[in-house]
Amino acid sequence: MSVAVANEVRATVIPSQRGVLVAVGGVDGELYVNGRALTDQWASQLRDDLPDLASDVVGLQARRAQWQDAPPTDRSVELRGSARTDPNCHGVH
């Protein structure tokens, strides 16, 4: 599976046995994962849908909380440092 991302947008793509997590930084400290803002409800559903990536979702939630307190100027660098447990994570694209 390949994911096309515009040059000016950075994304972290984390493969799962049941799909992928695609995390993209937005504006005003928001973090989007698989096309939706990473609300508590959406994070819970992602953990249910992709149980092998539950710890990655938790890490992304922590990153979102940090961003909401102090939005970074370069989200691509911030996403690169996200907690990931899967050694096959594709990193920032």
C-alpha cells in the first residue's frame, strides 16, 4: 500500500496487521490521524480497530496534548519524535 502526501505536508505512517495509522499535523495544535482529529473518542476507536498499535495511539495522544499547549513550528520534526513501537514505521513522509 502506498500513501501519497503533498510535499508541504508531513505525515508519519505506522503499519499495522489490520491497516495503518497516518498521523498528520494540522493547525492550532491539532493532530489528525487517519483523516480525523485525534479526539479521545476517535483514539479509543483506533485502539479497538488496531490493537497492535494501541501504544502508538497513546503516544500520538500525548503528542497532541503537547501541541495544544504549545503548537510547534515544524510538525514534521515533532512527528518524527513520536513514540512508536513498530520498527517498520515508515517515519516522516
